[in-house]
Amino acid sequence: MLAHLAGDYVLQPHWMSQEKTSRWDVAAAHGAIYGACHLIVTRSPWRLLAIAGTHAVIDRYRLAKQLSWAKNQLGPSRVRQPWSECQATGYPPDTPAWLAVWLMIIVDNATHLAINAVASGSEQ
């Protein structure tokens, strides 16, 4: 958890957080910094690559939006919204903007932490 917080928040400058979704070089740099923070969790190059690589891909494509939308499709058909109406955050347009952003951030963090747990879970 501490490695995640350091790599995703403490050591990520604002410019990087803004540009990582539109530039691969910035997403890769962020992934490398994030991965380096996980040296306290694992020294395995393959595990570090899994942690850093998936982090860069998830952030570059802002996959938390798609995950948020997909999980909302599990509800009854009367509450489902088409992607075209939810693509800003993955949540319906009637969701207050501040809440939709925070929910997307929570999905993003939960996804990263789950991957980190799997990647470093059976460390020998």
C-alpha cells in the first residue's frame, strides 16, 4: 500500500498526471517510477515488470473508466447507460461530477492494488 501511494501520488508530479493519458513516454516514465517504489515489495524483475507495466497501460488508457462502466452494466437494464453517455468517467451523466471522479479514482486504485497483490503475493 505504501509503495502504491508513494509511486502514484507522492512521487508523481502534476504535469505527469496530466500527460500520462495522452503520451506513452510519460506513461512509461510514471510506470517506471511506480515500479521502482515496489522494490520494497519485490526484487523479482518479472514481478516488477508486471507491476510497472500494467500500471502504465491502465493509466495510459485510463482503463478505470471502462471498468467503472462495465461493472455498472451488471445492474438491471433500466439503470444501464450506453458508453456514449458515460465515457468521461464511466458513470452516468446524472452522477455529480465530483462523485463520478472520486468513484473512478477508487476503481483505479483498487485495480492497481489488486494487481500488485497478485504480482507480489507469492513472493518467496
